[in-house]
Amino acid sequence: MVKLTLDQNVHDQGAALFQEVQEYSPEELEAESTKVRSLIDWHIMPIICITYMIQFLDKLSLNYASAYTLKADLGLGGQRYAWTAAIFNFGYLFWALPANLLIQRLPVAKLTGTTILIWSVLLVCHVWSKNYAGILVLRFLLGMFEAGISPSIMAIVSMFYKRSEQPTRMCIFLAFNGMATMIGALLGYGLGHASEKHLKAWQLIFLVIGLMNFAWSFVFLWFIPDSPMNARFLTHKQKVIAIHRVSENMMGVKTTDFKWGQAIEAFLDAKVIAIALIGLGCGVINGGVSNFASSLIKGYGFTGINTTLLQLPTGAFEFVLVPICGLAAGYFRDSRCIILAIICLPPLGGLLGIRLTSLKHRWTLVGCTWLQYLIGAPVILCWNLLTTNIAGHTKRSFANGMWFCFYAGGNIAGANIFFAREAPRYLSALTGLIVCYCGIAAIVILLRQYMWWENRRRDKLLGTGLRTSEGADAEGILEGFTDKTDKSNLHFRYGL
């Protein structure tokens, strides 16, 4: 059993509890580990899943509202609607890096709950939008306050779960985007039939989704802990075991100290740049699909009401297939990168189908459009590459910030390569999305080979030694609590 000695250089919030690990035998720790994981699953995962579902409803609200009279009422003809969709991502881009730095410095659950509360109010304010300028301001502010939700959830997952457990959990909560798509389609369909005299269908969509987010913000604030150290559902001993579990990630738990050296390392790290480029490609695809799915399906010859309803199966695709990717990535060791590349193939085939299939075969075109909602799988596996392979808390904050900046930039581009004059086929946009999927697959394979080579280099330098099932050795665990980066901690091994 390794002894951790606290000194002035060890500022990790979980270090004190990790010292108490020495008081328990390895057999006792292992016996309780499964129970602690189960407690975390039952208390953390349901809240995270529902949070992710309602925030994605938030993002989809503009898409569903556009199926009704939103464009005509607010004067969003031509490229104006595209810019209304894109301005959200300008706000997201503006606040992505500051949001990640705040996550490192502040209690993450309290910060996230407060952010949900603020964006819910902004969404309700959409009801009173009267013109193009008004909706632009609201969408920019909404993008700002939603910039922190995904990195916040990533931070919570990395504090409570081992690296081998993270792909499954992350894919499960992102799959609830699919649930949001199904609920949103039904909600949009139902509200489209509402006979409310004072509010139009698109206004009701913003109002109902905004109020759902408002109520949920208080649930999040009450139930989600900021870290394992203050989780009310764990006893003191179980908190010690929770820290022992995640110590094998070789990243400690949380350190609020800001280190410029780590920030510079993040910007120069080839792995971070490669993952950010994957994020850029994912953003272009997501920006196009999330904002123009209605326009695509409507262009195949369906009415506004039926267009909304036909987006219901897209949620089922995502809800079922994304968790399967997570289960596979968690079950098969070092398979994240390979699975990420493979899951790009079905939507790539769908894009080719949309481009090449005659408009006479509109149901084939609808099926090809449904496949585009699998973009969630590459996104979440990319996040998992960040949470498992980038160590050093300041470095990880900047790496996450870079990823979400690239992702937001991609969303801006994706929303603006669908030119109104090219409806209903949007050939320029389809070409752009095809290039993005090919680029993602190529980059992730190269990244895997680079990390595999680096692991072998370190093994030759230091030897393989005695390692846990997570690939951690005693020195790597200890150096994780001293906030060393993955580059400076030579005992760190990358998850492929």
C-alpha cells in the first residue's frame, strides 16, 4: 500500500481522504467498491441524464419552432434564420474557455445549477421576441450560458468514475439527447395543435421548455454534490473508497490552482490539437443537422406538422445506438478510437444517400436523414478521450475550452453552409459534412497510433511495472494528486 505524504505542493481536494485509504485492506476496499459505484450510479446518473435531456430540448427548441410561423413572424427569411441558429454558437464560442476556467475554480454543481436557472429565464424570454434583432440577442446570451453544461458534466463524471467506467456513463447521458429529440418532436407536434389565442405554436414551445428547465435547476442544485468529498449519500468510509476508485485515473480529484505552464502545454500538445480538430468536424455536422433537419425533411414534401413528427425516430436511433457504443468502448480495452472511427460510417452513408437519391424516394431520404443523429456518438467518445488522456487540472480546463471553442466554431460554419438557394438538396452542405466525417475518422486513427507509440516509449523507459486494471501504477497515482500533466507524469498511460 502506497503512502501519500501531504505537503505544500499537494493542493488536491481529495488528497486528505486518499491518505485514509491506508487504513483499509485492499480486500476491504475492493469489496466495497462495487457498492459505492452503485450508490453513485443511482444518485448521480439519473439527475445528469435528465439534465442533459432538458438542455438538449433547449437547443432543439429553435429547430422545432421553425416548423411553424417563427420565420414569418420575426422576419427570418433567406439567410436570417441561418444566422439566428449560428448566433447561439457565437455566444457559446465567446464563453467556452471562461466557462471551463470557472469550472476549475468554483464548486461545479452549484455553478451548473445556477447556469441552468439563468438559461431557463432566457429561453422563456424568447416568447416575447418581436423581430430579428431581439431573437439574435437572446440566442447569443443563451449560447453563453449553455457553454458550460457539457464540460461541467464531464468534470462530474471524471470525479466519480474510473476511466474504464466513463465511456458507458457518458454515452448513456448523451443518449438522453435522443430522448429529448423524441419528447421535443411530440411536444412540438402537440403544441402545433394548440388553440391558445394569445400565444402561437412557436411561442408555446419556448415557454414550455423554458419552464421545464427553470424547475429542474432547483432539483440539480439540491441533489448533485460538488465532489465525492461532500456527497451526502456517501458515508465517510464510502467517500474514502470513492476517492480510492478515481485515484487510478492518475489525475487526482480537483485542484483550483491556475498554472500558466499547463495552459501553454495544452495549446502546444498534438493530442489536444487533434481532439480539437475532431471537435471542429463534429461541430460542423451538429450545426447543420440540429438546425436544418426540419428544413431537409420539409423539402422532401412533408407538411410542417408531419416534419416535426418525423423527427421522433431520430431520437430512438440516438437513444439506443449511442449507449451501445459506450458499452463497447468500456468493455473492449483500448477501443475508444476504433469505435469512434467506425461509428462515422453509418451517417456518412446516409449523407451519400441524401446526395444521390431521387426526391421521388422521400422515405429513403428521411431514413438517411435519421442516420445523421448518430453524431452524438463521435462527440461523446471524443469527450472521453479528453477526460481520460489529458491530466493536469489547468491543462484539462484549457484543453476542454479549446475543444468547445472549435466545436462552437464548427456549429457556426455548419449552420451557414446550408444555403437557402440550394433547398431542398443543399449540395454544398452535404459535401461539407461528408468531408468532415472522413476527416474525423482519419484524425482519430492517427491519434490512436500516436498515443500507442507514446505508451510503448514510456514502457521501454520505465518498464511496465505492477499496474491496476486501469493501467495505473503507484507512482502514477501519487503524481496525479500533485497535479502533474500527462506529459510530465511519465507513469501516466493513455487510454486508446
